[in-house]
Amino acid sequence: MKRTLVLLCILTLMLGCLPPAFAAEDDFPYICDTELLLTDEEWTTLERRAKVISEQFACAVYFVTVENYQDYGSGSIYEVAKNIYLEYDLGWGEEKSGVLLLLSMYDRDYTLIAYGYGNTAFTDYGKDYLSEQFLDDFADNDWAEGCQDYLATCGEMLKMAREGNPLDIGSRVRTWHIVVASIVLGFLLALVICNAWSRKCRKKTALNMEASNYLAPGGMDITLRDDQYSHTTQTRTKIERSSGSSGGTTIDSQGFSGKSGKF
Amino acid sequence: MASKITNYQCPACTGPLHFVGGSGKLECDYCGSSFSVAEIEALYAEKEAAAAEAAAKEEEKAAQEEGSWEIPPESDWGEDAAHMRAYSCPSCGAELICDETTAATSCPYCGNPTIVPGQFAGALRPDYVIPFKLDHEAAKKALKEHYRKNPFLPKVFSQANHIEEIKGVYVPFWLFDADVDANATFHAANVSSREEGDYRVTTTVHYNVQRGGTVQFLHVPADASSKMADDYMDSIEPFDFSELKPFSTAYLPGYLADKYDVDVATCGQRADRRCKQTAANLLYQDVTGYTSVSQESLQARIRHGAVHYALMPVWMLTTDWNGKKYLFAMNGQTGKFVGELPSSKARFWALTGILTAVLSTLIGVSGIGWLCVQILAALFA
């Protein structure tokens, strides 16, 4: 079955036109492995899993491999992935929600794009986190493991998003995190205070190197005050502006968000 | 070979007299009579002179006689014998063995205060004395307060330890008058900063600054007793020298007193260092209006002035705990109290624990904890 679908995928992707029936959610495979990186058994398992996740969270999860993304359109891999997503009418429901990971084997490029509800579930921080889960596997040419990690993490992130807490900067902060941080900070402060207090209480005796208590009345006569300008120096330092990222998802004008890189 | 010593006896009942700091008078423990220092001085002037003369004769005689005795090479006293003096208590006749620098003490047998007039005769006579203002009870109270202020003190220390010894001592000091002519150069700078586009521009304007002048010091004290730790004596400063009195042995009964055994030259070096350092600090403090100042050079010349010999009132307290002795000193004039106390690790961690609980609650409730977690999440994101 996989071979048939793969051939169909290649054909449709290469032709750049899609029959209406193929564009349907049920027809386009979630795992479109045109490079035949997966065995039949692996593909079947992963396809089933991707379908379950997509249905469970109403957000399609796609994994596509191609020889060279430039064969499928012009522009960056990100642009090509967007075109594929739009042209083949991918996504779930009216919102066309989904996330798509495209691997281009020629230059080992990848892009991860999200659309619709996918933008909510897969924030910029979330995409970074997701990439970290599969990149090491793909770097080792462990395609099945990488795809499995991709699907598993997508499932976790979609679950978090459906629970109203999409993975983002600070989203994983739990009450116990705050409690632990408060205790650690409180302990460090208490340690500093008690240490200083203890030192003060010990009141060690010391030789006095000062005699200001024994100045004669009016006994200080400053007869020379001379302040001479010497020179001026100037330094210029580039200001490192912080990204100011406070989380969320950066969405482009077409409604997509994504990140790209190499594996 | 007991030397002559005197004790001040009450003219009314012949009981022993003690100088009482609170009243500034000599008081009799037995009949309660009190006498001013001037009255007792007048009464005992002749007696002291006679005692000093007798002491000198005794010493001369002893020196002549020393050659006739055969001292065993391994005498029990050894070299210490050369630094000891024997006196006869005028009250009970007991023989008192004292350090050669002891000038006032009390008889261990009858408890009567005794003075060794010869120790303060002629060139050895102090110029001034600051009489004790605070008594024995004030010293004990100050020690308790010292304990109370230290929450890290082992509880058993204040309960189990006992004051082993508490003694009021007139400590010999040299008081130095000096003028310091000082000249110092400094590097000073004013730093300002502004943003220009993506750059922060920091402008530093440098100055060469010079300050010079004369600083006069009066009565810079230096402890002249080798028996007293210099750091303790320095730590109970300052003394209020407006209360200096011309020396009289009438201030000594009831207290211990030593004559100096560290000479002017040795103490003078310490006083010089203090004066120079203070002059340098004063010149530094005069350089104002800059964001940073650093001293580049200092030239200081001391013009030595008068040196006075004075006795200062100090309460010395010794306590014993766990086989270790703890020494405390209190300024007998101002009450300034110093001395190191042991610290309990258990108490330290208990207090840290309590403070942690309080601070953690405040941090958690105020939202600082949440803020910290957010910052950490952003840093590690």
C-alpha cells in the first residue's frame, strides 16, 4: 500500500497539480516518504500513529521526505513547504490546521511549518523544542526513530495546547517550580544575611589604623587644592538588544509559522 | 626582702579606701566616709614620699646584698626572679610577690588595695589619668549585654560559663601630639554615558588633582603595656581626653595598675602610622565632585610634638568555657565593650532556617518567585 501511495505522492508532487480526491484529508498520507527512508512496516506503524494523533487533536501531523525541495517549487524550503501545504489543501477541518515536517535529502535541509490551530499548538519556542527531539536522530540517519520522536512530541504538544497550555516560554512553569525557586532564593538570601550578621556579632578586635578621633579642634588646614583637566577618553560599545521574546508564535502574511535548518 | 608599699586608709576608722568612679571620691567600705582626691593627696603626700624613699633604699640594699647569696643555677624562679618584686602588705604584713611593672594591686590575703609609690615616682610619674567612671557591676552588665546581642552564641555558653576574673586596670598609654604635613596627588574622573543608535558612548574626563595641608593631632594613644593586647586596647578607643586629670595615686586604690614597659620610640611608630594614614584619608575625602578618585602618591612628614604618659581605665574580663579562655575588654570611661564570642553552628543553621521560611514566603507571595522562574525559563529557552 505504501509503494502505491508513494508513487501517487511523487506523481502528484511532481506534476504540481492535485486531483480533488487526492487533496482530501483521507487521501494524502500523513507520512509521505518519497525517498523510501522507512521500511513498509515502519511506514505503516507511523502512518497509523500520525492519523490517530491528527484525529485525536483535530490537527493534521505530516511528515514528508523529498529528494530536493527545489524540484517542487522556487524559493526557500519554507516557501516550498507552504506551497505544498496550500496547493494540496492539507490540514484538518475548516481551519486547515496542521503541522508539516519536510526533509529535503539533497542538501539535508528541513523545514517545520504550522498552520491554523497548528500555530497555536506549535509556538516559536515549541518548534525549537520539537526540532531538538528529532534532529539528532535524522543526523544519525535514524529516520524511523526521528519520525517517531516527531510524532510523539507533536502528540504531547497538541495535548498541552488542547488543555489550554501550549508549550511556550514559561508555559511549563508549575506551582512547584515557583515554590522551589522561592525556597532556593530565600535560602540564599538567608545564608548571606546570617553570615554577615554572624560576622558582625563576633566583633573581632583589630588594630586601629586611624586617628581621626584625635584631631585637634580646627586641626585640618588644607592649603593646596589644585584640580587640573588632563584628557578625555571615549568608548563606544555596541548595545546587545535582547530579542525580547516573550513567547508566542510568529505568523507570516499567509498564516504560516515555521522554522528551517539542516539535519 | 619586702619593699615598702602603702595603702590608703580611712582617716576616720583606718579601714581601706577605694576610688569609686561614680562619685569620683575615695570611699571607706567600713564606715562609709568619703574623701575627695585632693584631701587624700594632701594627707598622704608625706607618707608616699617616705615610702618611695624607703623603697629606693631597700632596692639599693638588696643590690648590695645580692652578691653575697649563692643562687642555685636551677632556681625555681629562674629568669623570672629578675622581673619580680616582693612587697609587705601594710595591713596584714603578708608578703606580696608582684611583677616588676605592677604599680597598684590588692593583697590576696586581706584584700586591701595597695599602691607601690616608687613605680610612679620621678620620671615614671604619669602626667594624666582618666579615672574609672564605670564600676565592676557595669562591666558585668556589659558582658551580659554582649551575650544578649549575639543570637549565634551557644546557649550553654552564657549559662555554663562563669566569669573567671574581672579586674579594673589602669593601663599605661603614651599620648602623642603631632602635626602632619601631607601632600597627595590623585587621579580623578567623571564618567558619563549616552546612547547613540545601537551604541553606548561612554565619555571619561580625566583630571590630575593635588591636595596638601597640615593636620594636627592631639593625644593619639598607644598602649604602653606589653601585657595588654594592642588590638584590644585599640578596639576600645576612643577615650574622651577632655576628662584627663593630673595624675594622683589617689585614683588607684581598688584597681590594678601597671607602669609602662614599652618605650616611647616603639609606641611612637604606631602613632606615626595612624597619623599619616588619617592625614591621607582626610586629603582623599577632600577630593569631591568626581565619579571616581584614586590616590597616586602621598608625601607625609610628621612633626612630633609633646608626648604624655597617662593611665587609662580598662575593665578586663576573662571567662572560661570548654577549656578555652575568652577575654573581653571594656573602656572604663565610655563602656565600649569588645571581645570575641564563640559561635554555634546549630544556632546559625536554625536562624538561617527560620529566615529562609520567612523570606521564601515573602518571595512566593510577592510574585518574585514566579518572576525568577520566568527569567530562568527565558534564559534557558
